[in-house]
Amino acid sequence: MGINFALGTSGKGWTLCLIGEDQSNKLAELTQGLRGEFSTTGDGKEILSGFAYWSVGSAIAWDHACKDNFYFVMKESIKFFNSQWQQIHANNIKDKKYHYVSLGVGTGEKDQHILSILLNTNPDLIYFPIDMSSEMLRFGVQKATERLQLKNDVITIQIDFSIERNIVHLRELFDQIPNDNPVLFSLLGNTLANFQQDRELLQLLSKLMRPKDRLLIEVATTEDLNEEAAQTAAKEYAKTRLFKEFVTSALFQNTDLNIDLNSILFQGSIETNKAILIKVLYPNSTGKKIDVMLPDRSVMNFEPQDTIRLLLTRKYTSDGIKKSISDSNLIIVDRLHTPFEPRSQSRFGIDLILLAPESSGVTPGISGTPLVTVWTPKR
């Protein structure tokens, strides 16, 4: 497979995209998830992580949710990301020349911050935004590249990076980059936490990386792992109407279900020694069976008290994310922890973590102990 890295994508309004998957198969996968067994706890019918952003409507709803002041995790993440990234860069990257692969481009703001600094030392950088949603790619790439002068192409790739065979294809593609510069990968916005098999995803991503490559991840964190903290975390997500519109957007776009935003459930629980787990559920609280039309025009019997899991997310403990990283053949190079304020209301925060493969030969942190810096934002 040959790739021409001089395709020229500077035309206004154009997005060049490599489609890595059969979209009819993805539609079948979405439909199959909605045909799950009866469950009152969101463990039957489900919308898997990538499908929450898959349509035009869902991409727009996500963009709106990210701008909502009541969506606290994302608001804090976006607000302080650039300063955190600059510190990580100064500590560990500096004058090294990297290409950049964004795994889940999101709204594009964070990619723009990363690119603007990497381009200073590597004007020949190639930018690979990757997402399962072609619509998210179009939104995100336009924001990420505005006002930037990229000499080389933006190679936009629509593919599900949580599937092993797709990881193999991506690695084959990256092996054809014209020079031997390392790659900085990123998985930002607490995206890791949205995957049921989050540890397995990290293990997969480690297979993308060569010894000199690095992976930048961002995760929501908690200092407490108890029932009170779990319920506080659930309530945090329940406060925002725009977030509710986002999590139901895939259901709205792909079924004929009449959605009541007031019926959405946010359930917090504890993953032992790891994280607070938050499930976002849509229950049938009408007291009667509902016939729901699915994308293939088959009918799903939505029984009373049955649920559809709309989203899954987490807030990791420090030791919980550390173990997931070590189990994935990765090591922590640098880690910035930003606590949320006011701390009297919760002990939550955001960690920005730079990872390297175990094969890199890098010594993690100081005297073998991963470096954790409590970063205090200037407000």
C-alpha cells in the first residue's frame, strides 16, 4: 500500500479523508448493540463509545456540550490544557522533531495547541487526525489547523482504533512516513475512560508505538474511592442539559424513540482499586412496552424498566491509572495532576500523562518512581 504525502489539501472547505472501514458494518454493529438483553443496570442494550459521536447531529451535540460551563470535566480540561501541554513539552520534548497522530480529534482545540508548538521544531510535520466519526474529523480538523501553516498534508483517517486489525493497518501506514522522525500519539479528553475495556485499549495502542514514540493521555481523576465520591461524580454529569442532549443524540439519530431528557439516569459505582465508574442510562420508565425502530428497520421491544447504556466514563485513582499503564507495557515519563477547585466540593481533577514504550529505555520519573507534579493553574 503506497501513500502519496504531497496530495495538497489547502483548498478552503475541503477535508481529505481516508476511509478505513466499511460503514455498513459499523451500522450493523450499532444495531446489534441496541438488540442486547433486558437489563435494569445498562449491561444489555448499549451504544458503544465511538457511536456516541458518529452522526452529524452527534458531532454538533458534542461541540455544544464542550462549551457548556456546567460540563465541569470538559470545561476544566479545555481551559487549562495548553498550559499543561507547554510544561510537558518543555520537560520532555523540547527540540525533538515529532509527527503527530491524534486518536479522537474531538473539537480540535487541543490538537491546535499541540501542533502550534510541534511545528516550531518540525515544520515538515505530518498530522494524522483519527476518529471513527468522519463528521467529528471534519469539525475537529478545521479547528485544529486554522491559522497554522502546515507544509505537509493533513492525513485524515476514519477508522475505529479500538480494533486490533485496524491497529495493524495503522502501523503499516505510519511505517511509510517519508522520514524516520518519531510520532507523538494523543488520546485526550478522558476518552480512555469511555471504553469498557480501557486497559485492553491501552495495550492495543502500545502496539502502535516504536521505542522513540510517545503517547499523551488525559484522564479524569479522583482522590477518594468511596460511595459518597461515586454519587458526587454521577451528579456532576447530571447537571448539564447540553451533555444530556449529547448522550442521547445517537439514540435520537438512529431510532424513532421519543426521548425524555428528564428520564436519563446517572449511576456512580466503584471499580475496586481502580476508579469511579459512571454509567449514563436511558430507562423505559413509562410502565409499558415500547416498540423502537432500529436502523435496519427491525423493531426492538423496549420493556418497562429495561435500559439502554448511552455512555460509560470513569474517574481514575492515581494507583488505578498507574496500574493500567504498567499492565500495557508502557511507562510514565511525566505526569501533571490538576485538582479541581473548590476542593471542599470534591477531590476530583485531571491528569495529563506522557507515556513511552517499555522498550524505550527511558527511566520513569526520578529514581524509578513516576514523576507526578501537582500543577496549580493561574486563574
